[in-house]
Amino acid sequence: MRVSYQYRVKPNTEQKVKLNHVRRLCQYLYNKMLGDKLDWWENNRCAVNSCSIISCPLPKFRDNPNYNIHQELLPFLKKDLIFVEWSGELLDLSSVYSQVLQNIIKRVHLAFDRYIKGCKNGKRSGKPRFKSESSFKSFTYTQILDGWINGNRIKLPKIGEIDIILHRPIPDGFKVKTCIVSKKADGWYITLSLEDTEVPSEVACDVIPTVENSTGIDAVLKGDTFLATSESQLVPSVKAFRTNQKKLAQISEKKSIKKKRSASRRKLTLKEAKLHQKIARSRKDHHFKTSHQLVKTKKKVFFLEDLNLFGLTKRNKPKQDNDGKYLPNNQAQKSGLNKSWLDAGFGQFGDILSYVAGKAGGQVIRVKPDYTSQICSNCDEYCPKALEDRIHSCKACNVEIDRDINAAINIRRVGLGVFPTIKRRRGKLIIESHDSMSTFKKIQELT
């Protein structure tokens, strides 16, 4: 099993200077190697259907500067000082630990390979970008020796011993493998990767989903509700971004009138970054607490909506008339909905819930939420309702419950395979009911 623990470190002034200097050298090496890869990529290819070899001769071809070639350049780059023309700096790469430089080259090639070949899922990423001082925030020690951590201090080669806040001890039997030093808005942090080969990486989940050991979860954006469960529970939301939106706007407005690269503008930039960090941490903390709250119900299977978050947060397509004039496309209303989806962070919540449930021997199953809010969970009657209708009222069986709780019950029914088959013919909805137990009756017994 491999886990990561993040600790805060307290470097003194001299150590802060060294850490920032190492970060600057790593940024330079990253940009240099990435520039070499991009130069090879641009000069060694040509579209045969768009460029004439006679009028546009190709440059001299060169071999692909692969990982091994770049690694062999390190001893030569460390022999002498490197002069940076645009800044006038003299950089000494020999003042950086060798493993850190090797890892920087590895990061360059991983980013470039994802751009050319794609990831393991077959999806290509965007073109790698050159890193600025503000965007390059971390460097890695790939091998940690046993003597590096001594009490409340950690020894980093070429930097020295730094005070570390061990807010939780390293578990017995786990060995420290790697160390990532990162700079955040509120200080420096160290992420230790711990491994214990005797502990299995995943807990096998052989639980068969049933009504008793499963629960359905419906995502809610209305009011102060975050989630609705099939046990008639409404989980409150934190709305981390909307709560601090006014403060962010005020800081951004003050920063916009300050002179660029001035001390006052840097202070406001740091204040803005800390507020963004607070928002992200507040949202993540809420997701972890909600996940533990759901797992403590002793449920083993959690049916979660398989939402297309990319489509839900996408801008509306522009509309034009015959004269080319743009028409209203309701993007103002859609922007508020996009903000709510992103502020809730349902994608992150699903990953955290899967992690927490997996450690407890459970699992998260994502199901399609089609028509789960339009079908009665008690009698399978079609009850169409608009988005502003928050109460599910069925005239066939006289059931009135919260719309989101009704959807959560149906989501669990979809996961259990007892949701009715739905077809659309000539614009009409046809429900093919079958003999299946209704989970709503179980909910009535529980409440």
C-alpha cells in the first residue's frame, strides 16, 4: 500500500532563500529541456499537403532528444555557470541535488509524451507550457534515506535541516520513498510518499448490493442543500466560493489599479491567493466530512449520479439571425448555474467518497440519472415537473416528498436494477413497469 502524508515545514530566512533558489534553477532547467523538445518537434515534421519542399526547404533533421540524451547533458550543464540572456543571471546547477534535476527532466518528458501520444486512457493533453516563477511550485527528491527524518526535523540535501510539523506520526511499517517540496500561498509544505508492501493497496469488496446495505445519492444545487440520500437525509452545503465571492471581488478591484510589479500589488496578490486556498480547503474538508458521515451509516454500496460535469458547466452556443446579429442565448442565467456546479465540486466529492468507502470495504457505483426525478418511486407513475418544482406529488398514490429524495430513491433503484424500463415513442414517454420491490416502502419503515 502506498499513501501520501503532507506536512508543513518552517524554514528560516536563509533556508527560504535556498528553497526559492533551487525552485528557480529547476524552473530554468524545465524550460530549457522543454524548449529543446518543442524545437525538435517543430523542425522535424512537415505536412506534405500544405508545404512545398522546393519553396520551403526543410531544416536539417536531428535525432529525438529522448530522456537518456537529456540526462547525459546534466554533467556538462553543472560544470560551469549558465548565463541567462533575458535576465542577466548566472545560474549554477551544481548547487541542486542530482536527483532533483533528474526528476525535472522526467517531468518534461512525461508532459511531452502526454501531448504526443496521450495518456493511458487514450486522451491527449494540451501542448506543454513554459513555466513562470509563479507557476513552478515544487521539486522532488526521488529517494529518501532513513536518516533524513530525525525527530521534528528533516534533512534536505544542499539545503539543510528544516523544522517539520509532524501533526500525525508516520505509521509503523511504512517506509518513506519520495519527498515533494512545494510552495503554497501560506508557506512551504513537504509531501512524503509512504509504502508498506505487506498492506494491500485495495480492500476487496465482495458485497452484493441490496436494499439494506446500499444508498442512493442525488446531487442538489437548490438552496443550502448539497446532497439528498435515499434515507431522507439532506446534507447541507458550504458554498465556499459564493461565501467569499464579495471579498475576492474587492481584492481583485484593488489589485487592478495598482502598478504592476509593485510591492502593494504583490501583497494583494498574496492575499488573493490565500483566499483562494481557503476556499479550496473549505470545500475539500466538507467533502471529506460528508464522505465519512455517509460511510458511518454502515452502508457498503453507494449509488452516485454519473453526471456529465463538462457538459453541465459548458457555455451556451451563440445564436445569430440572418443579418449576423447576435441574439439572446440565456448565457447570463447559465453562468450562475455553472458557478454553482463548480462551487459544489461534485467531481471531487465522488473521488473522495470512493477513497473513503474503499478503505471501509465499500464501493461507489455511478449510475445514469435519466428520469429519476420524473418517476414516482412508489408506484412508477410518470410525474413531469419543472426545475423550480421542489416537491414530488403523485396523484396516483397520493405521495408527497421532497423532489431530491424521490430522485435519490430512484437512483438506488437504478443501481439495484429494479427501475422501470422507459421508452420514448413519437414524443411520448412510455413506462414499462414490471414486478419489482419499491424501495420507497422501505424508506417509510426506516423513518
